[in-house]
Amino acid sequence: MMTAQRNISTIILSAGGTGGHLFPAQALAQELNRRQCKTVLITDERGLKWRDSFPDTDVYAVPSGTTEQAGWMNRVKAVARLTLGALKAWGLMRRKRPALVVGFGGYPMLPALFAGLISGRATAIHEQNGVMGRANRLVAPRVNGIALTFANPKFLRPADRGKADVTGNPVRDNVIAAGKQDYAAPSGQSPIRLLIFGGSQGARILSDVAPAALAQLPGALASRLRVTQQCREEDLPRLRDAYDQAGMSVDLASFFSDLPRRMADAHLVICRSGASTVCELAVIGRPSLLIPLPGALDGDQAANARILVEAGGGWMIEEKNLKPEILAQHLTHLFSNPSELERAARSAKGQGRPDAVCALADMTERLMAGQPPFTRLEAA
């Protein structure tokens, strides 16, 4: 493990306010804090609700906006908010004097990255998905290093490959701990533990479809089910009613702080295919039915899902095909053939990168020391 220069030990992490961007930032903050570095997080207002997940990190919110909204007036407002955010980030830059600024994607990361670039700080970005995000694409030509989860993400420019390294997507300490729990497929008449969640933003389609699908399972399977589902706060009452009418008990909540442990306990996970979710499934080694978010820009969730599915670690159902009867058929087949679940768990585990956070931290230390990042990608 490399050792950073102790006189330049402050790193600014910048990320959009969703779990997909903040979870890898949290993982890197944990590792850098262990390496005696000071970390600062710059995010947007949404990100402040995750403040408690960064106990050893100073957390700040700055104005931001997305230029992807329709209408020129919305774009003007977004540019104005990004400019104001960059000015505030510039002020933080002067106070904190970081050795490095690392962005984790999403338009809310841009104010800090712009401020870092303008002030001449070393900069890096991390791309979680199989498709380069638009904010990352915007700054990729100008940063010093690019950390990748997957080797050949769509839209990575050939000119930027020389400063890119495949580190994997860093996962939090509790995910790494959950990955130490072996998978045991359900057998005989033992309970079948099913976990359903839609990412940090929830997924209404899963609340709409799951109860009706589970009600269609054969009685012998349905009686063994132990369901845990995370959903939107506003969906809780109707979801409880739906499961009550189906005669099924379920553990429902709008948020589970111990979700990695619940993933490790599950025999099957039904979820979206955001980058953090897919990587956590791989590190923990659990089979999954993945439902990509259809409105995701550039199809990044579908790309993430395909990588795991092609490795044999899970199955994908497009949202347009997610009907109760189709989901019920999939579940009946899988629960009746536990050997398939076991094979998928092994295959998912084979894709896991529990060392990703150390690889990314090593890259940050090289950049802080004024060295180039590792280069493992062949030039195009």
C-alpha cells in the first residue's frame, strides 16, 4: 500500500446526492480516513441526508443543476446554479487547500470539479457505470486520472484512455463484511428469503407488481416465503394492504440502514441495476433479478445489468415486460430449482471487487504525489 505525503493530506470528494454516487464516495472516505487523510464531501442539498454516513468527513452542500432539462429557461437557470455552486466550491477550496479533488458523477459534482480545475488542483473522476455519465464526459479530458468500474465503458474517448485505470467500484465497509457470509440455497421445506428494493430512490413498479406476482406462486412455495421490501414512503400503506390481501407477511420499510446484511441473508434479490447495487451484489455474491431503470440516461442501468447477467450472476427483465404473471413464472422456476440460484451466486461472487476501494485509494495517493495514475488499458 502506498503512503501519501503527510503534508498534503486533504482530499475533496464531490458527488451527486443519490446513493449511486455517494456510496462509492463513502467507501473511499472510509479508506482514506484509515490512511490518515482528511476528507471533505461537497454535494447538493439531497446529499445532506447522508451526512451521518460520513462521520469523519466534513460535508457541505453547494447549489447545482442539470442542463438536461427541456427548455432554454431551465438550462439558463441550471448554468446559473452551477456557476454559483462553483463560486462556493472555490471558497471551500481556498479554505481547505486540498491536494486532490475526486468526482463521483452527477451534475452536482461539477461545481467542485470546476473549482478544482480552475485553481490548478489535481483532479480525478470515478465512473461507476458501463456507460460514461454526461458530467464525467464533460470533465474527463481535463482531469488527471479516471477510475473505471468496467474496462471499456461506452463514451470513454480514446484520447483519455492513457490516464484511466480499472479500479472497480468501491464498496462500503459493511458491504465487504456482508461478503464474508457464504451463500446457501434454500432446500427442503426451509424458508425462502426474498429481498426487493429499488435503490436509494425507491421503485414504484416493484411496489405495483411484486405483491400480485407473489400471490400467484404455488402454495407450497408461497408458504415458505419470507419477504423483505424497501419502497417509497408514500407507497407503504397500499403495499401493506396488498400483502395483507394476499395473506403474506412482509418486512416493509422506506429505508433499511442494514441493507447489505439483508442482501447477504437473501436467497434472491429483485432490484434495479444501478452501478453500486450491481457491484454490491457481486461482492456479496447473491443472485438477482435485475430491472433496469428505463429512463436512465444513455441506458446505463441496462448496460450494468448485462455485465452481471452475461457472467451468469443473475437475470434481467425489462420494465416493459415486468408483469405479475411473468415475474411469478420466473420466481416459481428459480425457487423450484435452487441449484440455479447457487450457480448464479457463485458467478456473481466471481465478478466482485472487494479490493476496489484500496485500488482507488492507491490511485488518489499517486495523484497527490504528482505521479500519473496506473495505466492498464491499451491505447486505442
